[in-house]
Amino acid sequence: MSLFKKIFGAANDVSNEEKNSDANPFLPEKQVPADELFTYNFKKNGGKFLYCENLPEVHDQFLNILEENDWFECEALCFEPKLFSLLDENKLSYQKPSDPKFLLATCENLIADEGSILFSSNQIKQNKPNELPASIVIFATTSQILGSKSDGLREIKKKYDKDYPTNITTIKYFEKAKEEDFLQYGSAAKNLYLLLLEDL
């Protein structure tokens, strides 16, 4: 009797341990908040993340980016009139640039599960990612962080109702791969800065 008790007792102890274990394969995975997941994946992809609590901080961080790269008195590429003031106050030329050092743009959404930036023709016109400057500065808000690409496409459909933008694409790699990776084949790595404004 004590032999059975030892065997079955030990089995019960193990099953109780499994029930309490975090690694139980039958328990649902803990959900990481989208903003944390995006930050982790974006940095893992090589992006430079600058969190801003208000608009004056956005202007200060943009100035820091210009100083870090010595982009004063140079040409920038920008297709969005709402961003022109940021370039004007720093005396940067953006009207028909012949050799832009960087692209200043907003984005449609920030995709948490892959740490990528979702663009459309509203930000980059009909340019493919490899036709854009090697450096990009993105201005986005925390409310633009979504879980997946399908969430981003759904949001575009909801936001634009009928007049859908074209050239919907993502940029995911923000530094040159250290070794050849077939997943990055055909993608142009960009030196990307994200000015993320808290708006929630």
C-alpha cells in the first residue's frame, strides 16, 4: 500500500507542480502590451527610438538627430505639408531636393509583432523603399501602435473609407544584416529614427 502511495503520491506532486508552473504548454501565453512588443521588436531590428511626452520634446529630439548626423543646411525629402514647419525652423531645404540626406515623414501605423513601420502613398508617394534616402526620420504617436499588419490594413480601410491610399508597404530592417539572411533579401536597410509622441 505504501508503495502505491509513494508512486501515485509522487505523480500527484509532479502534476501539482506542472499546474503551478508558468511553462505549462496548456496555459495561454501572457499577452505583452502592444507598445512594449513594438519597442522591443523595433530596437531588435536596429531602429533608434526616441520617446517624447510633448511637442517641444519632439522639436528638441529632432534637433538632436540633426546635430548627431550633421544634417544642418542640407536637403531633406518630405511630402507632407504638416511637417514642413519642422524643416523650416531648422533652415532645411525640401523643395525638389536633388540629393536629400534623409526623409522626414509620418506613417500609417507602427506594427508591434514585427517592429515595422507601415507606410502608404500619403507619406512616400509612389517611391519604393529602396528609392528613398538611406536615413529616415519618422514622426508617430503612441495611438498608432497596432498588433499586426492585418490590424494596420484594417485601420487604413476604416480611416480612408473610400479614397484608399496606394503603395502600402512596410519597412522592417533598420541596419545592415551582419550575415546574409534570406529573409532580408531584396529589402533595403534604413537608418531609421522614430520620434514617438505620447498621445494616449
